[in-house]
Amino acid sequence: MSYDLYHYFEKDVGPFKNLSSLSIEEATRVSNAIKHKGRIFASKRSDDYHTIRRDLEKQARDQFLLKGGNPENLYPHYMTLEACSWLGTWYENPSSIRMDWNEFSADSISFTYGDLFPTMRYEDHKPYRKQVYTKDEIIPIIEQFGVPQDWNLNGDKGPERYIEVQIWDENIIKRYRE
């Protein structure tokens, strides 16, 4: 089985720029500059976004480790499983990169059914909440629930808009930063 993974980004900034690689202060400065623009999705993030994000990334990493993952990074790079046109609306000048999920070893890639934030924080008792999946585990979840881009294109059926992919290894990512 093979899926395509997509990374969306601001074309003028480039791919795989990660706020979690910065100090909280520097990440907040970058976020405030984005907020000042006020026209894109990221401009609506709360003031405590980075603190919450770091906590959720740690939870995801810890769960992945318990499942046999071997994350090299303390924080992931983010992609989606299959295309999600909605993510293009997050950027003024959007661009994307597509990769085959077979480029990544199973111990360097994890998944949440939906974006990490609502998946780990939303309280509706769906079975995929607060869960991080391996490559092998995400396949039956897709078989059971489908791909959110297909059944929730407009976001009116819940916070699931895509399956998020967490990439925990720089080796493949660095080839796409050029």
C-alpha cells in the first residue's frame, strides 16, 4: 500500500520551516508578524499557541516512542496523508510538495486522524482522539473512517479536515528544503 504525503507552505518562505525549531520567544515573534498580516489562517492563532503546540508535540512523540517509533527530532515536520486543498488557503502564496510515504521508514513517521491540535484536545470521545498511529495502524483507521478530505471537505462535520503526518527525521526532509 502506498499513499502520497503533502507539505503545504508559503512559497516565499520555503518548505519545512518549523516554528518548533525556534525558541518560544522567536516563534512568538514570527507568529506576531503573521498575525499582523491578519489575512491567513495562522494569523488567528492564540497567544499561548506555541506553549500548547510544544506540549502536544511531546505527547505525540512520547506515544510514538511507546509504539516503537524512533524519532530523531524533538518536534515533527508536518504533512498530510493525501492532498488537502483547504490547506492552500492558509497561505498568501501557497505551494506544496508531494512525497511517497514509502520514502519514510515506519519508525520515523506517525499519524493523527486530524490535525494534532483538535485530535489531542477535542472532547467528543471518537475512537481516534488522543491517538498517535504508526504506518501499520493508520491503514485500518482509514478503512474504517475514510480520509477526512473526502467526507469533510468544508469542515462542517467536525474538526477533522485531513490526516496529519508527523515526520520525525531530517534526512528525507533536508532534500526538499533546497
